[in-house]
Amino acid sequence: MSGKRVLGILGMVVSVALGFAGSALAQPVIGVPHDWQTNFPPAFTPVMDKVESLNSLLLVIITLICVFVLALLVYAMWRFHASRNPVATTTTHNTVIEIAWTVVPILILVVIAIPSFRLLYYSDKAIDAAFTIKVTGNQWYWTYNYPDLGDFTVESRILPEADRIKQKPQVPRLLAVDEEMVVPVGTTVRIIGTAVGNSMHGWTVPGFGIKKTVIPGRLNEGWINVTKEGYYFGQCSQICGDNHSYMPIAVRVVSKDVFDKWVEQKKKAAGLIPATDFASAATPANR
């Protein structure tokens, strides 16, 4: 094979790699906390939309309860003050009040339970998922296996601070990883979680409304459908040992075309499909 041919092949490989790296760095970093943030992060999945709706309902309910209890306290302090009641009452019970304070909390709990159970069932099982990603918690890093797309695996480890500054300066400290979990935008993806070793982990991405405890020997299921391209981050939410705080979760959401190219690249790297460019270069006609 001629030297020019070899140089051409190497140039093509480098340009493809730089293209993927450039597209990764061009992704906006949007799924991170902000200074003075007091509420939930913005919702980027349908599940998180429903979590926010339930939270708003609970906020209204608890506000009404607090106002009602405050009004009762103020009324009791005014109505039963010693100056107005020099002789203490001898009332021991009131049937109507006792029935009311039993029935009303039950009704409130029913109002809370119905949307809560609906949300649990909605977030539990993926309907018509395009593919599945198996998330495995290790000590102390994550692996992402794509069984429906060729059965290749991506290992995701935290980047040392010096490497983060050089490679991914736009990513916040302690959240940058060497390999992100990559998913296409606007696609329902089933998440299956488990763990290896002797500890549990928590795969949690706040903007997605997903928090799955991954346990050795068990499988937990959830799903995501991210509506906007970009980088999203979470952290292990289950105290799992020495390096618990160094298990960031990074998800890169890309267009479907970019995702297809990324899958092809990973399958070639894993030897699941032939590297056609190199095979054609090695044919007798090109030697």
C-alpha cells in the first residue's frame, strides 16, 4: 500500500475523530444547577413535567393547610385568652370535630395519592421505547450498555481536574467524565439499572425526573425522552463508599443523525462491524 494511501486513511480517521470531538464540545451545557436556585431544575422530559405538576399541587395543598392551622391558632389565642375566659372550660370532646379531623385528612391524602400513583406508573415502564440502555453502577464509575444497537458498552469515569480544564472546560468541576451516555433527542429510551460489587448506587438526573437505585442482582426500570439537545448532569445519590462523591452522571443528547454516527463509531471500535475503509484499503488492488 502506497505512503500517500496510508496518509490519506490516517487523515480521514483524524478528521472523523475531530468531527466527533468538535460536535461534543459544541453541545450546550444546560442540565446543571445555578447560583441561588431554589426550585426544581427546568424540566427536560415528560416525566419531569409531571413531577413539577405534582409538586405544584402539593404546594397548594400544604399552603392551604398551613393557613388553616394558623387561623385556628390565632382564633384559639383570641377566643380562649385568660382575660376572656377567667374560668377554664371543662369540655372533654366534640363528636363533630373529631369526625371532621379524621375524615378531612383522609380526603386530603386521597387527593394526593391519586396523582402520585399515576406518576409512579407513568414513570415506571417505557411505552414503545426505541431502544434500551443498561446502566450499571460500579465502584466507582458507570457503564452504559446498548444491547439493542449492537451490544457495545461505554465506560464513564470522572475526569481529573487537569484533564477537565484541558478537554472540557465548559463542564462544571466534578461533573466532567471521559465518556458520556449518548442518546438521541426526542426519543423514548428505556433505562435498565443494576449494580455490581457489594454496594448500591443511585442513577439520578434531576432535569430528567429520574432517580433509580441500582442494586446488585436486581433490575430497576425507568425511561427518558429528552426534548432538547445538550449536556445534562447528575450524581450518584446513594452513599456507596469511598468515592461516592466522584461518580458523576453525564448524558449527552444529540440529533438522531449524530447519534447514528456515534453508534457506528462505537460498534467499529468494539469490532462489531468491519471497518470498511481500512478493509478496502488493504485489498490487492490498492497494495
